[in-house]
Amino acid sequence: MKKEMIEKMHGEMKYGHVSDEMKQKMIMKKMFIKKIMEHLSDADKKKILVKMIDMKLDMVEHKAEIMREKKKLVAEKLDMKASMIDQKIELLKMVSAMLKD
């Protein structure tokens, strides 16, 4: 039972938030590609595999770029919050100094 839950969990993680219809389409596409690959020559198989790897590489590079941009945005947000806290500290110091006088 525990193994079934793990497999189910990994299956869901593999596809993320994909609907059942989209999962079915992805599975059908993979099966179609396998069937086609059976009838191709080794040279053609290599060409297709190279193209598929290039597509995956482009996708991973795009994800990395998005993550870098996200990292910059988060850093800017944290810097802005830190400067706001610094301003608040200065304001409180001024109010404290004015009340002491």
C-alpha cells in the first residue's frame, strides 16, 4: 500500500498540474514516437534524438534564465524592504531624540 502511494505521488509529481486529458495526449505522443522510431534507420534515429535533446536543452536554458530573473526580482524586493526598515529606524530615532529634548 505504501509503495502504491509513493508511485502515485511520483506519477503526480512527474506531470504536475496536468489534466488527465493532457496526460493521455502526452502518453499517446510518446507511443507514437516509439512506433515511428522502430521503422527508422539508425542515422535518422540519431538525428531525431539530437533534435529532441536540443529542444530539452533550450527548455532548460530558458528555465535557468527565468530563475535568474526571479532571483534578481527577489533580491530587489528584499533590498527595498531593508531600506524601508532603515528609514523607519531613522524616523524612530528622530522621534526619540525630539521627545528627549
